[in-house]
Amino acid sequence: NDLSIEALWRDKAFDAKVSVASRLAGTAKANVRTQLIANGWGVKDTANAALSGVLQLQLDDLSRLGPWVSPTLQLGGRLQADLTLGGTHSQPKPTGLISASGLRARHKYGDFDIGGGELTARLDDSGVDIERLYLHGVGDASQGGYASASGRLNWAASSPTINSTEAQGKLKLKLVGFQAASKADRRISISGDMVSQWRDQRLSVGGDLRIDKADIMLGKFGAPSLGDDVVVLGNTEPAPPRALPLELDIDLSLGDAFKVAGFGLTTGLRGKLHISGSDAYNQPILNGEVNTVDARYKAYGQDLLVKRVRLLFSGRPDAPQLGILAVRALTEPQVGLQVQGPLSAPKVELYANVSMPDSEKLSWPLLGHPHPPRRSQAG
């Protein structure tokens, strides 16, 4: 490893050269020229002083940055930047080219695994052009599909950052069979086109998406957690995260290969949903209908044929209207359970396709035959 710093301050002129070389990470070189005005042991405010110079950065192994970002994130790839510095102290204006290859981001526990990344971005005085951003899904493009994006972010002349009220940008994203994760309990590949825009400090995302294939095992997500009524002494309640000003307008098709299994249920899902909301981070709106295909449910040692499951969304995602009918498989008459109404207060009833008392409706799903008559009735 090697570090070299040279600086010369004469009158108001200040010149500096910095060079860093690391066998593990790469190299960085910067030559900067500006003006500094002494003020006793300090420096006067020189916000409007001109800034010029060059910056060259070459990181040969981004894996060293993973632990700094997140302990569960594994990074990879190579990054190179050749920039020219301009502007002033308060308004620096870097221009030049940033490129990257072999980019990879992998979650330690397999929640996502994307690689083959390539980036070409060009900075100018008013913003940055993302000329090419490419990533393939799990494995390679032939197995996990790919995602590509391009766009531009313009920042304000008075404040070259995304947080400026004048900053605006647009990014187009294309997904082709993209599979970001491949775990035993969930595999999802998705295709479609999306457009995201940043304007007036708000992010809007819209587009059309289709699930190409999904295999999801229910009941294996997340980790055990304490109940809401458990208080841990000495723990300080964390401050709620700042809400992202997010607006959504997305059409989602579940496709014809969406499968779900778990809790005794095995089924396919079909349907179309519209995800929207002007404050979607806090109050997302979901409209549409989801139905099951070839559904079966096993409970209490019995196989129930799920003849109909209908979820109707018309507002909050957690408040759909239910329409469920499940009967004992391969029996006649058809007897089972029927569930209707809102998710928060569903109405559960015994069902039969022929007239019979409730005692027999309950006996058929459990025993496979009607309840035997009492001796007094038989005698």
C-alpha cells in the first residue's frame, strides 16, 4: 500500500496532489487547484473560489466495500472513473466518465443474487447520463434473465445534488425474465417495462409487469419475533424511517405459471392487479382480482378440493373481499366450507350442494360419510 500527498500554498493559490494505491482495492489520484485565503490560524470562507483539477479512480475489487455498506451484502466488480473538476467550492461540477464491469450484489442469506453488471455513466455540468446499466439474474442471462436501464438525472445549477428542489430525472427499466432470487422457498421471474421519474423531490414509478414464473412456499418467510405486547426494558424505540415521497402506477399480471404452496394449500394463482397511490409508501392502493387454479387444501387428514378462491381488492392491500369454497375431494354430495366477506371479518359457513342438516355437513368433510343415526332414531 502507498499514500502520497503533496501540497503547495503560496499567497492565495493552493495546489494539491494526492495518490493512493492499495493492493486490495485499487488506486486513486487527484490533482486539485483552487484559492485559499488565510485568516489567522484558519481559512476564510471561500465558497465562490474557483475549483479545477482531475480525479482518477480505479477500484479493482469492490468486494472490499461490502461490509461497509451492510454486513449481509457481498459485492463484486470493478469501477473506474476519469473526472475533471470545475465549478466552485460551494458548487463543484465534476465532468467525465464513470464505468464499471463485473458488478455483483449478493445477499449473504440468498434473498437476492444479481451479477454480470455493466455501467456507463457520463457526467456534465448539469447532470449525469446513465448510458447503460445492465444486470443479469441468478446464474446468468440464460437462466435468470436480465435487467437493463438508461436515463438521465438533471440537477439544479445552484445545487448539484438529487436533494435539490429543482433536480429532476427519468430512468427507463426493462426486465426480461429477470430472477433476482432463487431460494428453496421462493423463485420469481418477471418481465416488463417501467419508468421512474424524480421531480419536485418526489419519486414516481409506473409501468407494466408480468410474472413469468413463480414458485412460493408459504410459512418460511421472516424470523421469529416478539409479540406486540412484549416490552423489552432498556430498549429505546427507534425513530420511524423518513417516508419516501412515492407515487405508483403499475399494472401487474400474475401470468399463467404462478404457484403457491404451504399450510396445507397447493394452488396456482391468476389475475391482474393495479398498484397505485399518490402516497404509496404510507398508503398504497391495490385494485384488481386474484383467483386460484387447481387448488387443493389438506387439513385434519382430509383432502379438500378448493373449487373457488376469489380475492377482490379495491383499496387497501390488507383489506380484500374473500370468496372461498372448499369441498371434500372425490365425494358426492359435495360438502365443505364457504367463506365470504372482508378479510377483517369473514363469514364462515358449512356448505353442501344438496339439502341436509348442519350435523351432516360437518360430518362429511371430517369422516367422508354422514353422521350415523342415534340408536333411538334407528330403533
